[in-house]
Amino acid sequence: MIRFFLILLASAFGALILQHFIPPLSFMAGARVILLPLVFFYGALALPFPGMLALAFACGFMWDALTVQIIEVGTGPLNAFGLGTGNAEVVEIALGWSIVLFAVLGSLMSGFRPLFQAGRWEVHCLMSGVCTSAMVLAEFLMISVRRAALYNVPFEFNREIWWRIGGPGLVALVLAPIVFIFLKSLAALVGYNSVPDAQEEEED
């Protein structure tokens, strides 16, 4: 199991880097292709629960390390944009919040592990799309709450925002079978089998 866990870590890191080189999808109002959650969701299904939590910590940390935004919030007079002047820095997305989010969604996916072990893939592909959109929605809500508190900016849900929330989920739904088959092949290559649980506990 340890070898496969390390493979999942390397795959998650590679997916995180690769997704930043994929341009936004213009036909989906600029929605992004998000690959890291797909690797994590497969790990949540293939690994026992403690392994899923360890993977959630690693993936959440990597996600935050690359996507946390630091914005300047002034403490002086307002400028032409209605923002205070100065150089005080505020983290727009709290570092570490993604670890909790990955753990929650991973726990949800782990609940479907018996179906995964029985060879039923369709539910997991569907859940991967739903959970990917849920991650984007949670991130959007956190940013909106922070901006509303700092700048008194109201929440806005327009067509473009809904596409940017739902678009990554639709893409994940399409890519999930490909990613799952690829990772399953890697698991077989290193001799890891998620069925039965007893075998997982005996390995490494």
C-alpha cells in the first residue's frame, strides 16, 4: 500500500501542475479543467480510511500552497477604487481549509468504497463530478465572504459563475473513467489490490 500511496502523491502533484497549463474552456464561460481532485477521489476509493485521510492532508496542502491568494488591504484613506491605501496583507483563502474540505469529500467517497470494490464505476464517476463542483463552489463562497467583509461587495451568482462552478464538474465527469483506469493500471503494476480489505492491511 505504501508504494501505491507514493504513486498517488506523485500523480496528484503532477495533476496539480498539469492543470495550470490547460487553458480555460471558452465554450464553458472560462471554466477550468481541474485534475487533482480526480486523483484524490480515486485514492479515497482505493485506500483504506487512514490512507485517505493522509492523502487528503497532502492534497489539501498542495492545493492551498499553489492557490492561496494574498491581497493587499490598505488601512489609510480610500483610493479611486474604493479600497484603502497602505500595505497590510490579508490571506483571501485561509491556508489549510482545503485539507478539511478534501477530508470531508473523501469521507463521502469512502462510503461508496464497497461498490467500488464490487466493480461498479458509474457511481464514482458521477460523484467525482459532483464533488469537484462542490470544491469549486466552496472556494467561491469563501472568497465571496472574505470580499464581502473587506470591501462590502455583495454576493453575485450569474450565468458565468455558475458555468465556472459546474463546468469543472462536467469535465471531471468525462475524465473520471480515464483517470480511474490509468490509476488502476498503476496499482496493478505495483501489485496493489483494493479488494479485499484484509490484503491491504497485510501489504507493507
